[in-house]
Amino acid sequence: MEPSVKLTRQRTLYLDVVRVIAIISISLNHAVNRCYNNYTNQMAEFLILPFGSTLFKTVISVFSRIGVPLFLMITGALVMNKRMDNADDVKKFYRHNFLSLLITTEIWYFLMFWFQIFTSQSSVFENFGIWGTLARMVETMLFQNQLAFASMWYMPMILGIYLTLPFVIMAKDRLVSSGGGKVWYVPLVVLYVVSMVIPAINNLLHLLGVSHYFDSAITETYLFPFYYIYIIVGYRIGQGAFSRLKTWVVALVAVGTFLFCCGYQLFAYSQKPDYLVSYSSPVIPVCAGALFELCRRGGESFRRWEKPITYLSKIAFGIYFVHIVIMTGLIYILRRCSVPVLELRPVRVIFLEVVSVGGSILIIWLLSKVKIFKKYLFLIK
């Protein structure tokens, strides 16, 4: 997510559209993973579920893997164009972008920590007492031995990206100005092969029951995070790199790659090893990139819904934090209250999505009337 990027006075509608799609995707990810087995016992669930429910699970699961790539692409389209000529520009970026993001992250680590302490994780307090619990809170806020929602994995990742992004921008600008702009794609191609293609081949071999696999001597840790692939793709799409392609071709790529991922995931559900299409799947950058390009081209067609889209886009970062708290509370209630219609897993997914996101919008609307909450709790610009 790129919440702390200060936009120009004239908002870019297509980026707002992408941001709304992305937050819907991410919240659906949390909903579907709480209603279906997506990380363990996939085959056992596949054998007992009706095919329609499995198909629903497949489509939602794959779509839910597009949200994070889209947010990173927005970051690329916005931040990679920032001026980064000297140390003062880097300091300004750290002060206005990185620091504001860090402050909001720490606030939510604090709030989520105590939410879990007084609900599902109360045993921490019982076992360690007040001082031990306070020490665990400090560790969490220092990114050590964290007691946090699993969804918060994104924050250390994006903060790390923000620390290094100014220097990537400098390298990009220097290469482009010297006429060697294409050179910087070399490490990206290597990163794509090492972190996405080779693991995908190994996963396929594993699904097929083949014991052989490839153990690459070059790893992602020797390069840089594969999430940079999405940032660079977003930057290039924002620059119109694929504008020469026919719209029907881009649409075919988007739909074709999405259906391919769905088919592959459906196949994986039927196999004994657990496998889930992820952000490191080599087809996801193509699928998300094609969708991003379609939104870039067709953004103006959403002009009639500009006001609600813009508002949802502005509060998307807040929704990311709030909805998971609401959803966790809903799961707690549903485990203790039997609602027959919600025993149907697709209905439960939709219920969790609508109530958690809808509730988030209401809470943010109310609390953002207080300026300090608007600025620091939800980082609304």
C-alpha cells in the first residue's frame, strides 16, 4: 500500500479505482482464509466440499492474491516518479513518507496487541504478568517476536521497501538520463527467475509427486525483495510502456492468466501436497499488471462514480487495519452462535467481507472527524 504518498491536487482516477479493487481483494483474502482450508488439509476439504463451493473458493482465493501486487504497482506509479537528486530529497522522503507510515504502523501494533491480549491471546498476560506483557508489547513494536495479526506482515515489508526506494529511484534516473534505461531490468529478470520461476517449477514437481527439485545457488536474499518486481511493473505501466498493445490483447492476457491461475489452483486443491497461488507465483505479475493497464486505460469510464471511489481510495489504508479487527470479532461470535445460513461457506465469506469492510467504512467515517485520528490513525491525506 502507498498510504503516505502525497498525491498532487488533481487525483488520478484510475489509481483510485485500482486502490479500491486492491483493498477488496485483500479483505477477501482474509475472509476466504477464515472460511476454507487454504494452508492445510486442502485435499481433504476438496473431497468433501460440493464442486460449486470449491470453485467459489478457488476464484476468490486467486483474486485475493492480486490486491498486494496492485498496491505495490500503485506505489511504483506514484513514488518512482518522485524527484530524488540528492541527500535532501532522500531526507524529505524519509521524513514525510517513511516516518508517517512508521508512526501509523506503531499505533496499530499497539492497538492490535492489546486487542489480542484481552481476547484470544489473554494467556500471554496470565503467563507473564503485567511486566512480561509490557515487554512483549515493546518487542512487538520493535518488530521482534511479534504478537500481531498475520495480516500485518505487509508493514515491515513496505517499510523496508520505503527505506531502499530512494536509492532505486536514483539509480533509475541516472541510467535513464545516460541512455541506459534498459540495463536496470537485468537484475529484475534474474530476480524473477530465482524468486518466482524456479520455485514454481519446484512446486509443480512436488504436486506431480516428482522428488527432484532445483536448489538455486542464487537466492532472493542475495538480490532484493521480489516485491520490487511489482513496483517496477507499476512504474512502467504508469509511464505507458504497454500503450501500443491493443486493449483486447491486454484484456485477453488479464482474463487468460487469471483463468490459468484458477485452473492451476483447482488442480492443486485436488492433490495431496498443500499449495496456494501466491504473490511469488510467476503468472501473478502478468495478471495483476494486465489488470492495472486496463484500469489505466479505462479509468475515465468510472467518472460518474468518482466521489465514492475517491473516498474509498482515501480510506483504503484505514480499511486495511480496521477490517481485520472487525473480522476477528465476527469469527469469535460465529464460533459461539449458530446461524444456519452462515454455515454455507460462500455465504460466510460474503458476510465477513461485507460486514467487516462496511463496518470499517463507518468507523473510519466517524473517527476521521477527529483531526488527529484522521492524520495518524488512518493516514488520510
